[in-house]
Amino acid sequence: MNISALASMIAPVDLRSCLISQNGRLVFEHYRHPRIPDEKAKVNSCTKSFLSALICIAMDQGILPGAETPIIEFFPQLRSASDPRKREITLEHLLTMSAGFEWSEFGGIKSFPRMTRTGNWVEFVLEQPISETPGTRMEYSSGCSQLLSAILVQAAGKSTARYAEENLFGPLGIEDYRWESDPQGIHTGGYGLWLRPGDLLRFGQLYLQQGRWEQRQLIPRELVNRSVQPSIPAGPPNRGFYGWHWWTDTFGAGLGGHSAAASPLSFDYFYARGYAGQFIYIVPILETVVVLTDDKRKKERHPANVFRDFIAPLLLEDLN
């Protein structure tokens, strides 16, 4: 990978941080200020992918049932819902954001800000009308993530953050973090996690290694693979597909529906994405993890898609 070319290309973007690891070795490291490696910052919706990992761990431990389980098992009030389709919503529908709730995160009915202004976020989500049969279409929803966090609390008998400390953060060496919570004290499933750039890199490396960290299998390989598979087309204006709280896509000549396995000039990747420029990209075929963080307001952010415009073309050269 042409590291010197990359440094000059991303300079105008003024990222907060950019870390690239290949074959388990840090090959590129950029910070806007020397203090940033030790500073926690909001990772926004990258929180969703951490929650996905915790859900997979809980399934493996047997404290959560399989993904096909209806959420009525955790929210019995849905038994009396006027719309019977609410009783069809499963854990997988929440993970793929295809629960069918009438929801628009920020535009339209502004579901997310309305949720955060209520006294009970979980009840707010469960009370939303169903607009489509569950499993039909992805509609981006931090409400689905909050339900998953509440379900994990029920299953584990402890807070989402405490469960993370014991089963994910601790083994990865993540000790300095912050995690916001809703009025009931349930940690926010869709956002609210504060971490350091190096923590994001370790999490990405865990997924590159299919859930294995040092000598421990923290997340079962089969659940890692299932969670990052393209499960449902991403709702517009997003591109690619959505898995279990992970985004998936292809770069290069395989864009016509062919995967990297079908074309030597393309590669598949999956990624966590958070508002305002927080990303963790994993490119399995190239043993690569990329972490990008930013902290500028929308009007001040560079319009480039740093990964697809600058980094991915350089990675593609490694396949030639």
C-alpha cells in the first residue's frame, strides 16, 4: 500500500484520526493532535456494531435464544398489540432494522429525536405503528438498537455496559470508555459510546480475526460471519447491504453484483459507521482494518468519502 501517497491525499480532509492495520501490523497512523490517541470521543452509530457483538456473545452463551426468536418473549405487552404484525418481529428483524415500524430516523417524522425526548424510549419504539411486514425492508432505526440493548439487559441480568466489560471490553483491553443511557438506565444501543481510536482498531481486528482475540474465541466464528453477511439491501440513500448492525459493500470491478471472490479487481468489505465521520472498515481478503474518526460540524467536513475515494483504490492495487 502506497502510504506516502495516502498521507498527501488525506491531508486536506483534516481527519481527527486515521489508522490502518494490515496483517495485524499498524502500517499507517495519523492524528490531528498528539493528545488524540488518549482521548475518548463519540463513536456515534458505530455503537450499533459493538452491540451486535454483545448480542452474538449472549447467543453463544445461551442467555439469548436464536435470531429467529420473536421479541414478544421479552416484551409481552406486544401480545395485546392491535396490529398482529408486531408479534412477528424477531431478534433478527431488529438486528437488520427490518422490524417494519413506521420510522424515519431524522427526516420526515423525526423518530429518533422524538424518542429521545420521551420518558421511556423502549415503550416509545414499541408503540410505533407498523408500516410494513417485518423482514420486508430495511429502515434505519436507532429505536431497533434500543430494543436490543433492553433485551440484553433482561437476558444478562446486568447493564449492557457491565456485560460489555466482562465479555468484550475487558478481553480487548478497553478500560477507558463512556456509554450514555436512556431514562431507565438502559445504555443506548444506537449511539452514545465514547472510545479511543485504538479501541476501534482492536474491535475491527477482532472481526478480521473472526471473533478470536489472542488465545480466546470471544465471538463464535459462525456468528461473526452471519452478522456481517449482506442480509437486506440498505435503504436509500445508502449503498450496499445491511447485516446485523453492520454495513456491507464491494469496491472495484465487482460492483455489478459480483463479489471479490469472483473478480480479482474487486473486494468485499464490511464496516461500522457513525455520524460525523466515524468508521471501522474490515477488508478480509486483504487482512486490513481501517479506522477513521472526525469531529467537525457538517458544514466544515470535507465532501470526500475517504475510504472509497482514497484508501480503497490503493488497496485495490495490492490485488493486482
